[in-house]
Amino acid sequence: MELTGPAGNADEAEDAADLFRVIGRQLRLLRERVGFTQRELGDRLGYSEDLIRSVECGRRTPRPELLDAADDLLGAGGLLRAAKEDLERAKTRARVRHPTWFKDYARLEREAVELHDYSSLALPGLLQTEDHARAVFTSRQPLLPDDVVEQRVIARLERQEILTRWPPPLTTFTIEESVLRRPIGGRAVHREQLRRLLETAALRSVELHVMPTERPEHPSLGGPFILLTPKGRHQVGYLEIQNTSKLVTDPEEVRILAARYGSIRGQALNPRESLTLVEKTLGEL
């Protein structure tokens, strides 16, 4: 798998990583100067503690609006705001690459105006915290090298920007209760993951549905899938298993997946009931 491309691309990727780390250190120093914790800064800016921590460590690139808001809140005098142009150029030159089998879907996902995800085995990548994602990639068999794990984590976090951009895609997630209860990474990581689910589900553009394990019937036991509508194009389906993937473009096959998703979502808990179940699960940890 090619992660960096030719030598020139690798150098650009390293230069971009250095810039992200510098911006992260600046944010941390400004935060500490005014006495905020990472959670307090995140609460005031409307972002999670996990995201603030990732930005400060240089593992996640900050969105321009975060830099604007942090510059004003922390009294940076334009220091953070001035980095936006360099940041965007660095992201363009050194965009994180995905595994070959995932590239086509990742490209379409960036263009999505509507996305519906049914997950029966694992939490969707768009919902995972950094620590949860790292636990997933660290435990994968055969083992991945440490640098590849970090590349995969960064790529997964970068994908999540579609949920907070403007305008965001209309998004629904329907997950099995068994996935909700699986403590990937241990109890502490799982607690933070459940908090992230609650935060993400609070977004106006996102609906979260949970399919209870106790349901005596199930409209689809054929595995997870995604329905995706890129801007200006027809809806497509996406299937993935054992590091192989398939984009479904045949209209009839897409129609069947859409009908199947409607049945699953209809039998799952509604958003309010789903959030109550997430909160209950969090309280049991």
C-alpha cells in the first residue's frame, strides 16, 4: 500500500506535519496562558476535548473556523488566524492517502450531500474518537506497522470534517446495540467514545438510531453497508468486508439497499430513544 507516494510527496507530507505540530503547540501555549483546560476550551468553542487534544498534538488539522474562534477567545492577536492560508496550502499538497481499496469511496464521501450508514460489526469511522480508531488499527491482524497505524488514524479523523463543514451532508447512522456495547480500547476509551456519540448525534444534520438486540426479527442480516449521494450525482451504495470493497452503482441494486436501510431504520429506536440508550450504557461503565 502506498501511503506517501514519490519522494517529493513524502517531503511535502512531512512539511505539512511539521506545520500542523507548530500550530498545535501555539494553540496549547495560548490556551495554557489563559488557564483553560482542553475540555474548557472545547466547550467554549463548540468542539470536543478529544479534537482539541488531537489538534494540539498535531495529529489533526484544525478547521479555519476553529482557528478564527480560538484566535478571538484566547486573545492571540491574529497569530492563529494568520496560519489559515498556509494550513490550506499544506493540506492540498499533502492530503492523507487511504488504502487503495478505499480511495474511490473516500473521494465520493468528500462530495456527499447525503449519507446513510448501517453498521452491524463496528462503529462507523465517521463517529470514532482518535483513541478508539487507534485501538481498532493497533489490534488489526496481521499487525500494521506503527507509522501505518498513525497514518490510518489521521486519515480517519480527516474524513470526519464532512460532519462539521458547511453545508454538512444530511446523515443518519443506524448501529446495532451490540456495537454500542463493545468496549474497544478498554473502559476509559469506550466512555469517551460514547460521549462522542452523544455530541455528534446532537448535530442538527445527524440522526443516530440504535437497533436493539432484543428485536425478534431483523430485516437485514447481510452485513453493513452505506448509501451515499455525491453532489449532483445519483445515489450509490458501498459494501466493505475483509479489506475488500464494492461501489454499487446499478440503480436496481441501489434501490434494494435503500429499501433495506429504510426497513432497518424503521425497526430501530428513534433518535430520542437511541440517545437514552447511549446515556444508559455510558452510566453503566
